[in-house]
Amino acid sequence: MAKHVLIVDDFKYNLEFEEKVISLLVEEYNIAIHVDSAMSVDEAKRKIAENPPYDIVIVDISLPDGNGVEIAKEAAKKSDTTKIAALTLYPDVYEEASELFDLLFRKPIMPTTYKQKFERLLEIE
């Protein structure tokens, strides 16, 4: 069964980077991963509401229309099995809400580091 992932970032380049690294994992492990993306808090909340619970949600903490913590709360409210990670330049905001997150991806992030952390979320090690 395919893993369903939501990635949230307000920069298209970052979303494309994440999608590319995830596609490399799909090829390497021969697994099915469906990726949805959102560029705002409102869009992410809508996708969380409209879809079955995501297996993994990776959120940028700082978004123009709010805080990624809001998205993490929505994802956690919908399912307690969703793995949630923060991707941020601002680890202090992450620390304040660390109970919501399973993992921290610290920006700037290299593809190999992103891949390793994503493997941890997938529980592939």
C-alpha cells in the first residue's frame, strides 16, 4: 500500500527539491509514495481535512499565512499515527512545540540528509 505524504513550504523550489529526493527513495526502495504539496497553512489544512490521514507530514514552520505548528496540530488531531516533521531555519519555534513533531529537518538541508531523515520517518534504516 502506498504511503501518503504531505509536504508544506511556501517556496516552490523547496517543494520541488523535496519531491525529487522522495522520488529517488521510491526508485531505490521500490516503494509507492504519493506526495501532496501545499504552499500555505490554509491549503495544507484543507488537504488534511479532505484526504484520509497522511502517513507523513513535513511542514515548514514559517509560512506567510501562519505557523507550521497549526498544520502539525491539524494532522495530529486527525490521526495519532501520522509522523510529523518540521523543516525550518527556526529551531527555537520547533523546540516550543516539539511534542507535536517526530523529527526536525534543519534548513538548509542537503539531499543526503533529507533522504536519511525521510527514511527514519518511513522507518527504513
